[in-house]
Amino acid sequence: MASVEGERGQPSPRPPYPAESGLWGYPTLINNVETLANVPAILRRGGEWFAGIGTEKSKGTKVFALAGRIQNTGLIEVAMGVTLREIVEAIGGGVPDGRKFKAVQTGGPSGGCLPEQFLDLPVDYDTLREAGSIMGSGGMIVMDETSSMVDVARYFMEFCMSESCGKCIPCRVGTYEMHGLLDKIAKGHGTQDDLALLEELCEVVQMTSLCGLGQTAPNPVLSTLRYFRREYEEKLAGNDAPAHGHAAKEATA
């Protein structure tokens, strides 16, 4: 809204919410285009029809941008509640070149990375959040055994750091410091104190940032620490993780 008004694109504290005071002080409806695109179909077929798609708490369908180490890339639309395995294997065609599935990141650059044990997880807002990820913008990036999860976390933190509008200190400074720590660890120069500070910063940025970017920016770090901590420990021990530094960027291609 600030950008439309000709101002610097930054969030504002709420309340007041846009529905009460938005563009130029008038009530404003703000939704994703994906949300508004459901309105015509609901008007034609009715709310009961729409409610019959998806899960109890997450209705309808969701569009995902399937990318990374996957046979079939592109945009897909699936009913809420479909499992990650159905998306990765049945729709995506699985991991190419005979390699093994390692993780999938849902929710875009600030989403969490979920390992193989979550392949049968139903995709909806609640279950993804409980697992340490988000639905987010609908990004879905598959990684195979060649991907270093430390490099993955560093790569996505660089994006969040660059995208920070700079209005609030936790996001502006916190993402910068987290990226620096991840870079240090990824290069084999980190210490246990660096890792402890990284985890502390994740909590601070998550709890005190003004908008959703800063609040979710720690997700790639927290999820990789939760499910792939061994790779961080190997870096701290001076051992290279079983992947190359370019793997994270290739996974997003």
C-alpha cells in the first residue's frame, strides 16, 4: 500500500488494519491474486462445493512452483491435503539421475526444509507449520543427496537479507548477522559459540520482527538445524559436508 501511495515500500504497525484504514485512509481489501481467483468459481458453484475440496481447516486448492532436483518442474495445482510424496513422486516424477531425495523446502525462500520422514505429510497450513515450515508463497524446492543443507540455509538467508525493507532493526540487522554466521560456518571457520548465537538470533528475529518477512526468515535455518544438525556439526569440526557449495543454487534453478 505504501508503494501504491508513492512512499517507500515498508509495513506499518497494526491496528488499524487495512479493512478499516488502508490506501489513503480508506477501507482496503488486500488479498493474494490466488485467493481472489477462487471467488468466481465459488460464486458459480457455491460454498459447499468449495468446502468439499481440501481438509477440514484448509479448504480448496493450492498452486505450487515445483523446482529443484525434480524430474518435472513447473506450476502445479493440487487439493489441500495431498501428501508431499504425491507431489514429489507422482507429479514431479521423483529425483532424477538415480539420486536420493533429501529434503523439500515449502513456502518460498523463508520456508522450512523437511526431510524424507515427512514425505507422507498432508500439505495444509497447520501440518506444515507444526513440522517447521510454511505454506507461504507456494514455492516447493526439492533437494537431493548432493545438497548441503548449511549452504541451502545460507543461500536463502542471503535472499531474506537482501529483501529486508530495513524498517525494523531485528530484520535489518538480524538477517545480516545470521547470514554472516552461516557464511562463516559454511566455510569451516565457525565455532560452537557461533552456532549458539545463530540459534539465539533466529529466536529474536522470529519473535520481534515487524512483518512476515522477518518473522519467517529464520525458518530455513531452524529447520535445517532441527533435521540436519549433523551437517552443521561436521562444518564446526572442520569437515566438509557431503556436498559442494554450488548445490544450493542449483537446487533453486
